[in-house]
Amino acid sequence: MPPLPAPPCTTADVCTTTRSAIVAGTVTGHHLLDVEGYSRTKELFPNGTYTNSLPFTVGGRSWHISFYPNGLNPGSADFVSIFLGLEVDQICAEPVAARVQFSLLDRAGKPVPSHSRATELHALFHSTDGFAFGFPQFIKRADLENSEHLKDDRFTIRCDITIAKKLRKERRRASSRFVDVPPSDLHQHLGELLASKEGADVTFHVAGETFQAHRGVLASRSPVFRAELFGPMTEGGAAAVVEIDDMDGQAFRALLGFVYTDALPEDMTPEEEAVMCQHLLVAADRYGMERLKLVCEDRLCRHVTVGSAATILALAEQHRCHGLKEACFQFLESPAVLNAVAAAEGFEHLARSCPSVVKDLIFKITDC
């Protein structure tokens, strides 16, 4: 007969609660492998041959990625093979238990689900075992070459490594949680206020479209809106109608959405996001909205391509976006990429409008 459960504490009892934990922790990290001049790598490394990435460190161990552009063996001759291995000088007193996930990245820098593969947990003792783990048939070359993820003869693979830490046990402080506080939903309520137009007290005319909003919300988010809507030059403390001539309606709608919800539209394609973020960066600089400016700057760092690099670099220089400028410089470090950008539309405008940037770029590449 199973033992009866302990009775609940009564007022006469002294109840104590203790707590402990069994912790099976992990250490994670990732490495981005850019493959530039993909066509040339196929010529240099026939089936069964490979080249290694530079070493990188995750979990105190030094690793490398082995890239086989024409496959590991005859059975994978139509595929790109990819493997993770320990560096030659890594001698581990204890085994390293690790798993790896390789992901092809899209042009926005996000993993492509159909081309993301993960291994099981493997135990490696040291690199002299000659042990590496990965995928002989990671992606068919034809699929890669016919996809939009291979752009300007370059693509990126992300390698996520998870290393199992030693199991440990520890004492924990016992505590009780009596109230669960939900996350803030202020942005949802303000978004609904914008959509409903209830209480709106200012109207904007933008590129033939009409938008209604609330002066108080706009003024709280932008010092420029505050000055325009509540400044001493406004009659009665407000301007009922505001004309905006140098912005399109879609960008202004996204600007208002960010003012109320602190978020950008979610239903954009990568190409639409790249264009929208350029428009919104200009608007954010104009209206003194520093957070929006940084959000757009961060998003645009993922959209620097041969076709857009010159335009984005000019934008970064004109609006003092130092991080975005550095991202463009890093993209242009390769002479082959720089030559392709120089031949693309937009580079002449960059040279005319921002000659100092071209000069800085030449010096930076020369110093590399």
C-alpha cells in the first residue's frame, strides 16, 4: 500500500520549505561563415577536398568549419558538405559533448528553415581522433545556385554550437510567487487608439492621404512634433491640419505606427523592409526619434548588398549613422565586392555627394 501524503500544515505546526536543483547547463555560441566567390571555390576544391574556416572559440574550445563545395565523397558529389571540428592543438583531458546546427542564411541574415540541419549530441575527446561532425549532404548545389540566397556569388552559413556542461547540484532559496504580472500591453492599447482615431485632434495630409492622430502622443515621442504642435507659433496651442510634402503615405503610416507601438510593420518582405527602413531612417532623423533611427540602422546593416551598398553608405554618412557606415565598410573590404559595387548604379552618386566617404573607404581597404 503506498504511503499516505503528508497532511497540510496547521496553525500549530511549523512549516519549512527547502529547495534544490539539478542543473544540466549548456554553453552556446555561433559563428558566421561567409563564402565569397563561390564559383571559384568549386574550381579550387573538387569532390573530396575542402578548406577550413579561421578558428573560433565557443565554450573555451577552439573550433573550425570544414567546407566542401563539391561534396565530401562520391555519394555527395551533387551537394555542398559542411562539418564542424576541433582545432589540431586542442587536447582535452575530458570529452567535449557538443551538438551543432548549420543554417543557410537568407538576405536578411535569418536562417532558412528548409536549409537548417542539426546533429545529435556528440562526444569528442581531442582533435587527434580525426573526428568532425556535420552533413555530407547539407544542401544540393543546384538548389543553392537557383535560390535567392546566393547573391553576387556569395552566401552565408551560420554555425550554432551547443556544448553540454558538467551536471551539477545546488541548493536554492525557496520562494513562492503569489501574483503573476503579465507583460506590458501599453503598445497594444495605443495601437488600437491610433486605429480607432478616437479623440484624434490633429490631421496630416501626406502624398494625397489623410492621417488622424493625437497631439499628446506625438509630442511625447518626438521633440520636433512637440515644437510643431505645441510651440509658441501655433494658434491656440495647436495646428489642426499639418501638410507634409516630402514623405510618401506608406512611410508616414509606418512612422505613426512606431510612435504609438514602438514597432515596425511585421508583414514586409526583405526587399520592402530595406526600402522602408531607408525612408524611416530619414524621417527618424528629421523628427528626432533616436530609437527609431537606431532600429532602422540595425535593420539596414542586414540589407547591405552589391546593389544597395552605395546608396546605404551615402545615407549613413548624411544622417550620421556610424554603425551602419562601418557595416558598409566591412562589406566592401573584399576587392571583388568593391569592384562590383563601383560598377553598380548608385556609386557615382556616392562619389559626388560624399567624396570624403570614398576617400575613407580607400584608406580603410589599403590598411587591411
